Amino acid sequence: MLGQSARILRSDYPQFRYVSYKAGRGETIASVAARFGCGEYRILERNDLATDDKLTEGQILQVPNSYGRRTILVINSQTYLPISVTVHDDRGLYEKYTFLNVIPNQPIPLSEFTKEYKGYKL
């Protein structure tokens, strides 16, 4: 990729599928996503929900049983840093990330590891 020597790691999970899940009392899209280890957007997209929609107790959702059917990770052979990640689901390519001009070992201020750090808006 871009003239770089690379290694390709491929993970297949043929059992990937969307399963029906009944929302419990007080559950949110975020809590369901955390339970299934998937992003909130996956649930929003598959169930035609908006980001501000609230779940009702007993609401049936379609949620993925894993992150994807196939994940392909391309690693730079010299730096061992990622060049790209692609994830496929039952409909095909779901997401793709490409990393350019990655500089390893950048210092991270200790303040970023505190609850008070405002930069991440958590």
C-alpha cells in the first residue's frame, strides 16, 4: 500500500449475523451497544433509529452478534503500525479506516489520563 511493505491479517467470522434483542427497562442505545460490543451507529442504522431516539422496554432491536463477518488489518512491515482496517458485515463493506503519516511514540501528557481532562469531552 503506497509503496510500503506490509503484512495482511484477516479474521473471518462466518457465524456473523444480526440477532433480535428485546430492550429492557431503562436501557439505552449506548447500553445495548456496550452489551454486544458494537458501535451505537450499527444499532441506529440497522433499526432506522435517530441518535436522539429513546428505547422503550420490550422494543425489539436487531443487533450484531460480533464486530463483523470479516476484518482485514494491513500492518506496515517496518513500523508494525496499522496502514488500514476494513470491516465487512452481512451486506458487504461496513467501515474502512486508512492511516497516513502515522508518527509513533508521540508523548501524551499525563493530564490526558485524568477524569478532569476536557479535551475528549467525555
